[in-house]
Amino acid sequence: MQPQQKRIKSVAPIVKANAQTIRNAAKELAAGNLVSFPTETVYGLGADAGNDRAVANIFTAKKRPDFNPLIIHVKTAENAFALGKSNATAQRLANHFWPGGLSLVVRRLKDAPVSPLATAGLQTIALRVPAHPVAQSLLQSWGGAIAAPSANPSGCLSPTCAEHVADAMGDANIACILDGGPADLGLESTVVGCLEDGDAILLRPGSISRDDIEEILDTPLREVTKKIADDDDMTKGSPGRLARHYAPKAPLRLHARDVRPGEFLLAFGKDTPPGPRYCLNLSSHGCLREAAANLFSYLARLDMEARRVGGDVVIAVMPIPERGLGLAINDRLRRGATREKEGSVL
Ligand code: TXA
Ligand code: MG
């Protein structure tokens, strides 16, 4: 084991999971920091699901070029269905496979205390009750929901042990990596969409087989097809499926350096142009992480205000630098600015 440790370049400490280190990790979550923890599928990179900035840090750490929606981990099915709308089919799957390697995508409840960045501004939410005792203790100790993608840089393999996390996440800002030994399943959770009773769709194959799921359902699991991808809000959550991923009702005018009569402004930085009818600033001091944290909620607020005042309000969006989280912010803005479902192919 010694030679392997030499390769580890992470500044994040690996700590053996026990009651004390799990309590400390829960405190880190409460302080808005990132914690890596084991689940029975793969290791996750967790943040307080309700904290916009903490969730934005996940995307920085993973160097994600866009904002994919994250899986929200909770302790029980009851906790899950306090965040997302249950139906008989979802409940049936939950009863059978939770805790375990299944993530269920259901409609997000309006008042769910989950950052819109964690659900990428979608009206749906992916929920999972992990079975791993360390994940369960962390959720118990923390007392809330944890947004967690797999703890690997975007596009790399999912980690199945603490050393993989330390190795792959380099010098990402992670408070600690809870070591709970190798992941039992080693494959990510199966993601099933279940927005309506009697309908379930396989969004990502994973550690629970299709056969096992179909045995519990009365009907076959639907597959994602091009037709569904066009029509179904849920499949927009899967990376890169639709050009127009998240769009406010009001049109967006990107790279705006001025404000035209009647326009709203989504500003960035301190040098904002004069004259908007209504303005929100993603980050007045030009911080991309803060901007990412505010992006979806500010777009929703501007959109709501545009609907309130009526007419054809356009939202002018100031240029965002194409670096770091700016890449992901611009990706979402470009998709949001696409009026038609252009290029909506799988
Ligand atoms: O096993 C797992 O699922 C691990 C552990 C840590 O729980 N997590 C994981 O997360 O693999 P991540 O972020 O690497 O993958 C999440 C998947 C993505 O394919 C994403 O598109 C999908 O879940 N997803 C999340 N929210 C969604 C939504 N609202 N609609 C559709 N797909 C969603
Ligand atoms: Mg992943």
C-alpha cells in the first residue's frame, strides 16, 4: 500500500470513518464545505443541498463544463418525498430498492429546500437513499439533504475507494474524504424517471438491473427515445440531450454591454450599464463561484418579474468570462437563449 500513497496529491485528508470523523464531516457540510463519502455504489462528493454556494463548489471541484443536475441524497424515503412528489409507482420502487442503488427522478416540490443549481433549474429532482452505513450515519448526523455527484473530475471514472478520490480530485477544495472501504457495488446507481403513476423510464443503467426493476413494476421500463427526449422535461436532465436545456420564458440577449429600452438586466461585475428596468447582479465583485450559485435562482426571479409586468420583456445578460465556472454558466445561458428545441437529439 505504501507506494500507492505516494501518488496521492490531494490536499484533502483521508480519514477513517467513525462516529467522531462522521460528526466532523457533518460540521463541514454545515459550514458549506465539501465532503467525500462512501456509498454502496461509488464515492460521492457531497455538499449541503440547500446551500447555493456549497453546491457551486461541487462544480468547481469537478471542473464540470456545464451544470448537470445532481442526485440529492437523503436518509429515508419519507425525507425524499418531502422534496419530490411521490406517486404509487415511485413509492413502490422506493419501498423495494431503498436504501440502495436506485435514484428516482420525480417532480420537484415547490418549497423543497434544495438549491436550484443542484437540480440545474429543472422542475424535477433526482433522489436517492443510500444504504452504506457511513452515508446513513453522515445523513443522520447532518440532518439534511446532501447533493452529491460521483467524486471524480468531470469525464473521468467514478471512484470506488477513498484513495481514488484523493488521487483523482487532485488539489480540489475538499474538507475530508471519509474512508469507508471499497464500494460494494462499484457502479453508479440506476436512474429511473417516474413523474407519473404507472410510468417509469430508464434514464441511466446502473447497479440495479433492468430485470430487477421490471420485476417490481407491472409494466416494462421505458427507454429514452428521441421522441421522449423532445417532449419530456425529465430527459432534459441528462447531459447534453437538448440544446435548449433550461430556458426562462422571457428571451435572453447574451453578451449585452448596454441595456435597451424596457430590458431587464442580469449583470456581472461592478461596471454595469445604466438604465435597466429591473436588475440582478450575479456577482458585483466578479466572482464566478458566486455567479454560479446565483444563476438559476436569479433567472427564475427575473422571469417571474417579467411575467408580472407583462409585455415582451427581454433579459439582457452581461458577458461572463469563458474560464472556470464561467464555462458552465455560459453553457447554460446559451441553452437558455435557444428559443427553439434546436438539435434535440440523443
Ligand atoms: O451512484 C450514484 O448515483 C452516485 C452516488 C454518489 O450516489 N452519484 C452519481 O452522480 O453518479 P452523478 O452526478 O455522477 O450522476 C447523476 C446522474 C446524471 O446522469 C444526471 O443527468 C442524472 O443523474 N440526473 C440528476 N438529476 C436529474 C433529473 N432531474 N432528471 C434527469 N436526470 C437527472
Ligand atoms: Mg458521475
